[in-house]
Amino acid sequence: MDQLLQHGLNALMLGGTYALLGIGLTLIFGIMRVVNFTHGELYAFGAYMMYMLVMLTGANFFVALVLAVALGVALGAAIEFVLLRKLRGADIDTTMLVMIGAWIALQNAEQLAWSGVAKSIDNPFPTAPLVIGAVSVAWNRVFVFAVALVLIAATYALINHTRLGKAMRATFQDRDTAALMGIQIGTIHTATFALGSGLAAAAGALLGPVFVAYPTMGDLAAEKAFAVVILGGLGNIAGATVGGFILALVEELGAGYISSGYRDAMGFLLIIVILAFRPTGLFAQKERIG
Amino acid sequence: MKGALTVLWLAFLVSIPLWMTNQYILHILIVTGIFIVAAMSLNLLLGYTGQLSLGHVAFFGIGAYASALVSLGFSVQLAPGVTLALAPNPVWCGMLAAIVVSGAFGWFIGRISFKVRGAYFVIVSISFAEVVRLVAVNWVELTQGPMALNNIPPLTLWLPGVGEHAFWKKPANYWLILGVAVVSYVLIRRLVHSRAGRAMIALRENEPLATSVGIDVTRYLVLTTVCSAAMAGAAGALYAHYVRIVDPDVFLFIYTVTMVIMVITGGKGTLAGPIVGGLIFGLLPETLRAAAIPPEAQWIVYGVLMILILYFLPAGIVPAVRQGWQRRRRDPAASPAGP
Amino acid sequence: MTSAAASQGALLSVEGLSIHFGGLVAVDRATFEVREGEVLSLIGPNGAGKTTAFNAITGYLAPSAGEIRFRGTRLNGLKPNQVAELGLVRTFQKTSVFGGRSVLENVLIGLHLRSKQRPLAILLGLPSVAREERTLEAEARRILEFVGLSARALETGGALPYGEQRLLEIAVALAARPQLLLLDEPVSGMNPVETESFMAKLAEIRALGVTVLLVEHDMKMVMGVSDRIVCLNQGRIIASGTPAEIRRDPEVIRAYLGERYARAHG
């Protein structure tokens, strides 16, 4: 029983970041219909920015966190502006492949800049864990959980209670009508991509100090992001939030009760199983009748 | 004219091991050849049927492991008291097994691809490849995990006039792969220029219209995936018996990306595309390496190159060259509709 | 003409066809039949449910209720390609060709069902395959000749002018050798000259023994080619009969021209 509780707590701590990754991707995937292969790289970017700011320039941890996220937002906007703008009308293959090209270039640039050796990032939290009865949790993970919740709430507020958010929702529902209503689709796309990338960078900036930063860390993150999107349904933020925690729980239980080597496989298996039975995702809204 | 050119080109290719003494270059050509076969098989899916399958390396790797395991023999315990064992078999058995097993997985993916469309299928195909990779890493009893299957025997064939010949040396392997590549090309060409090929293209171009004239979507998606997977499996088997060591890294997504780059830049949906793309991206690493550029920088170059080609030559190099050639001939009867 | 057609029996029978999209009723208990050898036109204002009915008959949509039978065989639940195999071929409201392929290739694709090549024979490169390819190409050229597109054989389908693309559509559909051809607004967007030319072509298609079910808005064409007409409004059949009967039917007039006109002209 205690073991189960511990697994549950671990999942809770991690689920928030999975939710961040998933929300970011579901927005990009949903509003822009782009299979964003650079999403994982933004996650790695966030972690590496933390490394650079905290370890190489000695910045304050919390300031570095804010900066890392901001830089992630900027990088996302830049990618959209430079690469995706010109592909507005192109078919999904071309866009997807351009994203793959960008992913390769970004990942190898990161590897070139910081070498393949894993980098650890200091954090200002006490190393002794917080003990609650029979379970325990590290302080840095509690921090991660808290910040993730704040960011999720902020994103939710942005999407549902601001003009920009309303424009994004309109574009998701029906791009052509939204354009006819005067919404600048180009701006929405840049904002969406920047926001999604920022959330991925935030996840990386939060988890980098908990684990380590290494060049291919983005790949697994991307896969988990896709699993969360499929769990929660395209464009569904609440679904992605729940999906993030579900994925974390499935991974924890799988690693704990089956085999730790298959932890990362859980996400992939979930994807295959869900799509095999419900080809449009678990909580997907009905697509428009074409 | 065209036939004579092909014969000359083939004669040239066949002759290479006779005068190329640099074993390293021969090695590069062999590996490139294997990748070209894999790229041609991916082209069938990606180019002709329009299926966004990004898990292709799974079929390649499954073929490699299947052939290696069948030729080495294995023994695994599936459940307490239930053991599955196979004694070592001749390599050609292994290769056959590779084709069959990969083809079977292809059938499975083909059936899924009918239900799961577009971007979702991309994700499923990638996930499938990753699951297979993780199984290869973790099911150590069967695959030796990261410690790899080694001492894989080379292909042994009975050749007229030579007797039993074991393919240890590079020239023999080169000719073997050249042979397989030629056979693959011919098979694909026949498929594409037939009723089946037209059905595949029709599904890609306009699925509702295709079904309205009687084309069965599931049937052709499955047919294509099976052929494509079987061919990739064959390439994987060739790889296993040439390199003679197979580890889970053979399932890395980066190899799918390499194949995709080859097909896309060469020209998807054309017969020559994967060959051109394969030659470029098989040989490019070597030229870059000669210039002492670190591997990461190489990949950045590929990434950028791919993006540039997607922007400026979205159909790929072969169609662009063909169009330029036709414009130069200024032949009014020449149709812009490609194969 | 009518009595001759009636004695031949129904080729296609649609009974109680209903199609609901959530709360929206697109087609409401429609019952009609198409008799062998006739041209039946489905008319009605936009949104009346005509194309939806087409989609249900040919397997692109699952009906909510009702029976659809073709020569007695139940069509409900069949996939579009299975429906085509039975002999029903449809065209689409929005021009639908294989845009990136040549005109000849378009028709060759249409000949899919007429070809018997098996995958194994294809891979082995058996001479029967090459022989059949030649036969198919000859047949494709014959069909192009029939619709008048021979000169365009090697041009890209998507590059043809609008009127010729519509002819190509017909050619592709005919290649599948339909017994019943379902045409969805075949002359929409055509000028009067092209429409006249199409009406003549339709007569030639009839002469080949093909039964035609037509959805059209162009009244001149409908009145000119149809043996019988069925009028739909808001998913329900409001009238059916000969062109002369339909022209005078008050329900039809009301549906098209509104209540005031109907009252004004009694």
C-alpha cells in the first residue's frame, strides 16, 4: 500500500510537467495542424538554458527559470516566423518534414554547443526529502509540481479569459471563418507556437535541475507530449492536463510493477493502444463533418 | 537509347570492385546500397501511397534481428516451463525469415493505417518503432540487449562453378547488395506500372474518387505496407550479415529520418528518387568527414539541406531535373505528368 | 417509354431512407426507385438532402434507417468500392479528378475493376500483365474518344479547363462500367453550349444501356433528359412523376418559388 502511495506521489510530482508538455503541443497541433517535431528540442533548450544561466553565468535559480522560459518563447516565435510562415498553404508532409529538418539541426546544434556529456544543474532546495508519513518526496520536485500547476492555471486563464485566447479558440474551431472575422491568423500562429514552445521550455527548465541535461533528452519528452495529446484529445487543454497525470501514473506503475526498462515504453504503448481503438484520440471532439 | 544507357550504367556499377582497391570506399558503397534498398521500400509507402510512415526503421531492424536470430539460433523462456527454441539455420533461411517476419509486421501496421489517418498515423508509426526498440533493449534473453548479437555468420551460397561460397569479403557483399538493389528496383517498377500501382497513386491523389471506381483502400494500403516492410526487412537482413553485429541502435529514429531525407530530397513517388537521394546522403557524410567536420555539424548540414530542398524543390531533385530537361528540349508533346 | 421502363422492374430501390446528423434530419423517410434503362432526376432546393442521399446510396455515409437495394442486393453497410463492384458508380458535386495524373491515366485508374492483374503476376512480370496493360490502354482511348477528350490524353488532369474536367469525370466513371450511373450536378458551372453538348452525351450513354440517376439544378436540362423526376425538400420527397406532372405540381412550385408565388398562380 505504501509503495502504491509512493508511486502515486511520484506520478503527481511529474505529471504536471507532462501536462505542460502536452498542453503546449496540443495547442500547436490543434490550432496549427503542425506535427511539431521541434517540441522536444524546446524542452531540451529550456534545460540547457538553465544550465547556461545557473552553472555558467552564476545567475539566481529563480531568475534563470523565468529567463529560460522567456528564451523558449522567443525561440518558438523565431521558428514559426522563419520556417513555418512560408509553408502556410503547403501539405502536411512538407511541413512535417521541415519540422524534422529543424529538429535535426537544433539537436545537433545543442550537442555541438554543450557536448554530449550530461550536465547537472544545481538547485537551491534542501537535499533532504520532505517526509509525509510513509511516503517521501524531494523538495525540488515539490517546487516543480507547484510551478507546473501555476503555469497550467495561467495558460488556462489565457486561453479562456483573454482576447488572444478567444482568437486562438476561434482559429482552432474554424480557421477560415476566424480569418473572415478579422483575426490575423499569422499572428495567432506565431503566438500559439511561441506559447507552446514556452511551455515545453518551462517543462525542461523545471526538470533539468531534477534530472540532468543531455542532448537527446528532447526525444523522449516529445514522445510523451504526443502521448498526452492523444490521451487528452486534440486542442483539449483540460484533457491534456488530466492526460499528463495519467501518463505519469501509468509510467510509474509500469516501471514499478513490470520493469523499469519499459518505463518509457508506456507512453508509446498507450499511443498505439488508444489509437488502435479510438483513431481520433481518447477525449477527441467530433471532427467537423467534411 | 535509354536501354543502352541503363546497361552501361549497370556495367559500370558491377565493375567497381574490380578496380576499386580502397576497401573503405567499397564499404561505404555497400552500406549506401543497403540504405538505397531501404529507401526504395519507404518510397513505396511515402511516395506512391502517400502514407506518412515514420517507423520504417522498425521493419529494417526486425529484418536484421530475425535473420540474425534464425541463423544463430536462440532459446527463450516465454513462461515458466514454456521455452521457444530454434537451432541455427543457414543464412539464406534467415533472410527468408527476415522477409516474412517484417512482412507480417507490415501487415499489422497496414491494417492500423487504414483506421488511423494523417498526423495520428505518423505518431503511431514512430511509437511502434520505439516500442520495438525498447523491446530489443530489454528482452535480453532473446536479443542480448545492448550487448548485441555478434558473430553473425555471413551469407553462404552455392554458386555454379565456385561451389560453396561464404560472403566474407567486401566485393562479394557489394555484388550481392547490387543484385538485391536491382531486383528491388525491378519489382517496384513492375508494381508501380500496373493496376496495383495505379490504385496506390489513386488513393494518394483522391481517395473518395478512387473508392468510387472500386479501389479497395484497405487492400492496397495493406499490400503496399507488406511489400514495403518485406523489402526493408531484406535490407536489414543484408545489413546483419554484412556488418555481422546487430544491436538495438539499429532501431534508432535517426535512421528512419535518414531514409526519409533520401526519399524526399531525391523525389518521392519517382523510381529514381530514392536512388539519387540515397547516393547523395550515403556519400555526403564521407565527403564532409574528409573535410574534418564534426558529425554534429554534418547533421546540421543535412537538416538545413533538407529544409532548403523542401522549400525550393518540394517535389525533389529528380522531378526538378526532369522538368528542366523537358523545358530544354522544348518538346510540345512532352507531358508534365510524371510517373 | 414509361410503360416499357416500368415493366422492367426496379434497378435501385430506396425505401424509408433516413439520415440524421445528430439532431439535424438531412433525409426523412425517402422512398423511390430507379427503373432499368430510365433517367431519373432528383431535384430540390439547396440543402434538400440530394447529395446526402447519394452519399448514403453509394456507401460514403451510413443511413440512420431505411433499406437500399440494387437488383435485390442490400447496399446498406457496404463500402464505396464494394458498391462500385456491384455496378453503381457516382460522380461528385465538386469536380473530382486525379489532378496530378494525365487524362489517360485518369481513365486507366477508372478501369480498375475491369483489370484482372494479381499482385504475384505483377511482381513476376508475367507477359499476361503487359498484354492486359495494352488492352486497357486501348479501352481507355476508346472511352476518351467517346467523351471527346482524345486530343487531351497526355495532358495533366488538373490543368484542363473546367468543362473538360467534368467530361473527364464522366469518362472515369464510365470506365468502371456502371449499370447505374449516379451523376451529382454534372452540368453545374457549364455554359449553355456545354450543357447542350452534355445532354447529347447523356443520350449516348443511355444508348449504351446505362441507367442514370441524376441530381441537377438546371431545370432545362432536367426537363429535357428525364423520364421521371423526384423532388425533395428539407429531406422529404414532396412529389414524383413525369416532367410534365412535376412542372405543374403545386408542392414543387411552393418549394422552389415560395408560398406567395404558389398562391398567386394557384
